[in-house]
Amino acid sequence: MPYHKPADKTVQELKDIAHRLRIHSIEMTQASKSGHPTSCASIAEIMSVLFFNTMHYKISAPRDPAADRLILSKGHAAPILYAAWAEAGLFPVEDLMNLRKIDSDLEGHPTPRLNFIDVGTGSLGQGVAVACGMSYVGKNFDKTGYRTYCIVGDGESAEGSIWESLHFAGHYGLDNLCVIFDVNRLGQSEATSLQHQTEVYRKRLDAFGFNAIVVDGHDVEELCKAFYEAANTRGKPTAVIAKTFKGKFFPNIEDADNWHGKPLGENADVVIKHLKGLIKNHGPITLQIPAPLQAAPVVDISNIKLASPPAYKMGEAVATRLAYGTALAKIAVSNPRVIALDGDTKNSTYSDKLKKAFPDRYIECFIAEQNLCGVAIGTACRDRTVAFVSTFATFFTRAFDQIRMGAISQTNVNFVGSHCGVSIGEDGPSQMGLEDIAMFRAIPGSTVFYPGDAVSCERAVELAANTKGVCFIRTSRPNTAVIYGNDQKFEVGKAHVVKQSPADQVLVIGAGVTLYEGLSAAAELEKHGINVRVLDPFTVKPLDKAAILKNAAECGGRIVVVEDHYYEGGLGEAVKSAVAEHRNVVVKHLAVPTVPRSGPPTVLLDMFGISAKHVVKAVQDVLKL
């Protein structure tokens, strides 16, 4: 369909709306005495054209699955995003004056507590990954006509994560994605490295497989045409490289240094008067918002179950990472929206089991873990998928900020980290997840699973699929014996006692491989007349505090915790926090004390103080206290 230039009346109204959005941004930031009005001004025409000419959406249902998506990656420009929704009619314009107030959800950066925001943004460099996840779902799963737009600041384009995501978009030909670069030249403290070199941006984006279009970002006609071209480009995503100016149309402030993140103060009245003088029609907006092109398929991601129960023999040696892959394929059988994402470790994490069963529901994100996590967050938006993200546990530390922002975004994404601890052996410390529990415990609202055997791991996968918020499942490389019956029930926050007697003197708590070190130590101690109770926490967060206190009391208030993790922030500190306010409880904590080295797993467990031998000694020591 050939492009038709908008009517002159439409062009003028889009210009007028842009100025209205600028005025709102100034007034909002004046009221809050903080904010980024100049950063808003550079994208005023972009927002006007997107909201009142280009995007298909519903005011009655801002997050309708069929509607176009908009991610404001440069989240500090939130005021103009709020202003656009208010001008579109979602809420009264007067409410904009509540910006940044303690009792208002119009926060300084976008929050999904607002019904028109999909994800929290503001930690720069992450929006494109989320947009890629949304676009991938739209193109390959929903197969519906909605498009995804992402506005990126030129300052944040220095983030490597942006380029990970652009590579992903180009590789998968996400032609329903449009990334808009707001090239306004100025960063926070000085000019950006490229300033207004739009041709450099164009060449780079062309090399990443984009249809790259350079426009005057303040020319609504050029923007209308560029977005039309983007919507009609097949086989590749589009990047609109918009040359803009910070504080555009603000007299004596436009393109000037030292105005980042500052309200206009005493300059506000003069600037607003000038902007009002540029508006031709001060009446109500007459432009009609385009409705979604077609309905999106109905998706049900509730009550996800394993297609068949665990089927292991007691004592059979199976790595929990393998059980994870088995369980992932099983829940995918029962629900078509279960998907897996991995960073080129699928044959180690065993997420390839889902790929083999359902190739179209596996997303290879290659060795780019920040993008991996951001894409997963995007795929889960608007409840379109149940996403499981896997790689080595230690590599999630690279993407901590994405995971942290996922929690702020109220995401429901399941992260699965294999190859944890010194038990991986010869690969050495660069591959050993030894900080991962601490990291995921620190995420607000997270659930941290640490299954000990194949049965409990399968059930952890099933539970995670139905648990809100960020979930982390820690899986191990070594084979471990099946200790639970296939019909054993598991719940979030419920521990299991795996060995006990009425004469137990010490409670040993282990997880994963150290659960077995605890059992071995208990067997050895029993030969010497010392009875030990062994507890498997199953979830480190929430921890079964009641079970720990009850069993500790029955064992004389003596606890030994052993874990394949650094001392800080892991299982031991969780247990110590749980018992801190209770008298007559003593905790002996065994963990990896320093950076480990390469070697056979059993040798490393012993060398770094978490083998059965060390548990035996710890029990003997705690009995002397």
C-alpha cells in the first residue's frame, strides 16, 4: 500500500500535541521540583506521532494483548509518557501534577503499577531486550499484527547490552520491532561520544541487520513516513535514528549544557508562554487513535502441571540439571505457552530437551546473558508465556541488573542456574556459581529453589511455573541419588527431614550436593553412637523457619549448615537469620571460604571444607559447646 502524506491539518495537530506534551512535562517537573523536562522535550514529536498517528491501542485496555507496545527505555523521560496517555484520555490531565508524590504511581521512572506500563525502566540499556522479547512473541507465538516500539536515548546506546539486543533483533528478523534512537547529543554530564553523527548510527544499525532510517526527530511528516516504512518493511527490524535537541523549543535552554535532570525553575513561565505561542489550535484533540488490527489469541498460563509424574528408581543417580530438562519438556507438553531461553549452554543445562520436543518454543539467545534475561522478561509481559531461562548459575551475575529490574517490573520469569559450586570440578572458579543464592535471595519477592534430587527438581520446575515473581532454581552438575519417592509432595517454603531418630543430637542442614555430604556424615557418626538429623530445605527463600526451629529444638538446639556456596548470603546466613531471635540455638556454618581452584569434585569438596569429613568434625565440635 503506497504511503500517503498526512493532511496539513493532521500535521499541524501533531505539532500542537507535541508542544502540549512539552508544556505538561515542564509543569509536572515544576510541581515535583525534580525531573527531566529537557529530555522529554527532545522526544515530543516522536511521542505525538506514535500516540496519535501510528500506534494501534485501546484506551479502555492499555495492556490489551492485541495492542501495540511501547517501551520507554530512557525511563527518565517518564513525564512525557504520562502526558501522552493523559492527552489520549486514559486519565485526567490534572492528575499529571501528582508526579513523584509519595502517594502517586506517577513515579520518577515508569512502573508497572500503572496499568499502561509493561515494565519498569530507567536503569539504562535494557529496553531493547524487553522489546525484542515482546516482538519475538508477537511474530512467532501470537502471530498477530501488533508492533513493538522502543525509544532509546543516545547516551544509553553506549551500553553494550543495547547492542546485544540489536544483534538478537537482526538475527531473528523481528520486522514487527521499531527501535527509535533519540539522538539529542547531550548526556548527563557532557556531550555523548557520537553527538549528532547520525550517519555513524545508521552504518552501525545497518550492519546489525536493521532497516536504518535517519530523520529530523522534530519533523512530524518525516516521522510519520518513517514509521509507515517500518510497518511495511519485511524480514528485518527498523531503526529510526532521530536527530533531536535536548530542550527543543525552550528559549536559551535548547541544546545547552547543564540542564539534564533539572526543572526549569524561574525559566518555566517564559518557556511555557513561548510554547503556547507555537500552538495553532488550543481546542480538544480531534485525531482518532487507531484500534488494534486484530485480536490476539486467548492464552491460559495457569495451573501448569507435569504431563507425567517423576519416574525414577530410589537410589538411581541423576543430576538435577538433567531432571530440570526432563521436567521442562513435560510441562511444555501440558501447556503450549511454556518456552525455554538459553545462552548457548542448552546441552549442559539440558534445556535442549524442550528444544528437541518443541523446536519452535526454544529461543537461542547465544552468549549474551544480559539480553537473554531481558528478552525473557519481554516474552512474559502481558501473560503471553511461561518463560524458563537457563545458563550456568554464575553467568546470571552478569545480568543482575536485568533480574533486579525484572522484579521491579513485576515479572514472572523462572531462572535456572546449573553448574553451581565447587562440585562442578575441573572447570574451575570462573565457571562455579558461588554467589548465586545470595544474588537471588536479595531480589524482592523472589523464590529460590534448591532441589536435592531428581524428583524434587521436577517438582520445583512445576511449582516455579505457577509461582508469581522471580523464581530461581539452582541445579547441580554431579549425579546425585534419588532419595524421594515419585509421589512425594513438595511445596514452596516446606522443608523435608530426610533422616531422623528420637535420639538425634544435632540438626544438619544441606542442599543439593551437600545434602548428601550431610547424609554421609550422619552414617559415619552413627557408627560412633552419635545420631544426627538431616534436613533438606527445598526452598532457601522462603525458608521453612518453623521446621528448622522445631527440629533444632528436638536436637538440643544444635545446627550444622553445610553449603556449596560462599559464606555470604547463602543457605547458612538464611538459617542464621531464621534462628537469630530464638535463644538456646547454636549454628555451625560450613561454606566455601575463598576463591576455589580446578580439581576433581570430591577433592574440592574436601579441600574447601564442605565434605562429609568436615561435617563430622563440625557435629563433634558443636556437641562440645
